[in-house]
Amino acid sequence: MSLKEKIKELSAELLPQIIEIRRTIHQNPELSFQEYETSKYIKSVLTDWDIPFQDGIADTGIVVLLKGNKPEKSCTALRADFDALPIKEENEVEYCSKNDGVMHACGHDAHTASLLGTLKIVHTVQSQWEGSVKFIFQPAEERLPGGAKQMIAEGVLENPKVNGMFGQHVFPDLEVGKVGFKAGMYMASTDELYITILGKGGHAALPEKNKNPIKVASKLVSDLYDYFDTQKDTPSVFSIGFIEGIGSTNVVPDKVKMMGTLRAMDEDWRANSHKKMIEISSNLGKKHNVEIDFEIRKGYPFLENDIPLTKKAIECAKQYLGEENVSLLPIRMTAEDFSYYSQKVPSCFYRLGTANKEKGITHGLHTSRFNIDENALEIGMGLMAFFATENLN
């Protein structure tokens, strides 16, 4: 039996157990930087399997290193994240979230369960592959500064040095059984915008006595959108998603708060846009004699898939799943802290199809009804095991 067929056989055998692991994690979601019980559960699975691990990285992160034949030949890293989102789950399933207002709406439960399955497979066939494989279980993907950044700072890509890295993300835009790839630039950088306008409130019928922050906020939003609408040279997104000015029909508030995001695919353009937003804000504040605090919290960089590694992964996926089940994807303006890894080592971040229209499993990521066809776990753990043992670096 070839190694590929052995991996497929083991994936099928492990599926019921990996489904149970996924459901346990799904029922007990924890927010970013609070994933203590999730971390304990992952370690309990590894302990049951008699697989040693290193923990305490970025507080709750875990790393497992497996060595095959000629372990010094190269080191491939595989990553899964395990934090959840502040969303109240509305699915009617037996494994629904037990933590009110917290949900695995981005599929990190599936990522972690799938990587545990991959680890079990790679461990089982340890005598049949060369090099080393590092399994990275990472907290806090959903919240700045991101768990990836912290794990890198604490040396997760060293000892041994990682030569190539893979990350897998569930994707409800693809039917179960399919995977998707994009070589080169793939996902955007992300910045959070926090804006406070301090004016002078008062009676709405006496505008001469006020410095209306709502009027200034309206102008600022309009000016910023007008500016970004002219920026067509690079893919980008500017969006304001929150405005709060607590007044009334005849009351002008003292303060308006706004929040938004900026997404970009070019670091120079991103830096220039930061300067331009501050400039537009400063000029408007001076014109209307109000104070505008414009805070830009710089988030994750853009995610760029290494072209040679991704092309190898695409060919490998075609061998494993069949050419008809491998899709080429466009760029996305969403962001991922896997981008930090992609800035350090050749990396490939790809998508695992999880939708099933016949079963009604079609809801999008970050929604209260998001779910997956759990048969995707068999493909997810098997394909990643195939990548690791094929030594694509």
C-alpha cells in the first residue's frame, strides 16, 4: 500500500474520533487569550495518545515535534488556531455552544480537530517519511496583536528551524470534498480605526453656541470615503462600521465615537493611507475647531503564499483528491494572523470546502448559524498529512 493510500485509510478510520473532538471543542468555545480549557483539552488528547508536547507558548499555545527518518533534512510546520468569537450560536445541534454569547463561528474547532487527526496519522506512519514535522496549536487568531505574532516571538519557528509552513481554513464557499488555493498575494493587511470627535454639545435649536461633533463626523466619513474611492491602483477596503453620538431630537452631544477598518495589499500604500487619514482628520478638526482623536491600531500584515510551495501543494492536492476537486481562488480582503508566519518562512494558506447545500450547511463565517459538513475533517486531516509527509519544502 502506498503512503497516500495509507493516509486515506487512516483518515477514514479516525473520522469518528476527530468528529467527537471537534464537537467537544465546539461545545466549549473560549475567546482570544482566554483559551485555557481548550488548551487543557488539546493536551489531554495528546496525553491519551502518548505524544509528548511543549506548552506555555504564548500562554496557551502548544507545539508537538515529530521526527521521521533523516530528521535534520527539513522541517515542515502545520498550524491550527483554537479561539472562538463573541457570537451567540443559533444552530440547533446536539453539540451547540454551552458558553452563551461565544461560538466557534470561524471554524477554529475544525482546524484544531483536523490538525490533531493529521498529527495522529503522521505519528502512525512515522517510519515512512523523512524530515521533521512541527504541529503548532495557536491561540488568539481573532484578536490583535494575534497569537501567531507572540508564538513567533517565543521561538516557535526555531529549534528546529521551519523550512515551510501550511495553514488550513474552513471555507463555506466550497462544497465538502473540494479545496482551494491562491499562489502569491492572497489576503489583506488589517488595521482597526478608532475615532473620537470632541465638540461642544447643547441645545439643538441654538447651533451658534455648539460645536456639533455629529456634523463634523458626517463630513469626516464623507471625506474619507471620497479619498479611498479614488484609490484604484491597489486592492483595498475602507469601511466605517460604528458611529455613536448620544444626543436627542433637541440635544447635540459633546462627543461622537466611530470605528472602522482599513484593508490593503501593499505595505507602502498602507503606510501612506495612514498618513492621509490623519491629515484629513487634522485639517477637518482645525476647520471646525473641534478635537479629533484618530487612532490607527496597526494589525496583521498582508498574507502572501509562497509561489513555488503553493504550486507544489496544488499538484499534491490534485494527486490526493483529483484535479476536479482543486480550485484556484481570487484574492480576499479578509485578514489572517497566519500572515506573520508567511512573512518569515515560505508558507501556503489554503481553504477546505465545508459546505453542503443538500444538508443546508451554507451559512457564512462569523455568523450565528455557521456550521460545517463534518466529512470535511477526513479530507482536512488527510490532505495536510499528505503535504507533511511529501516533504514539499
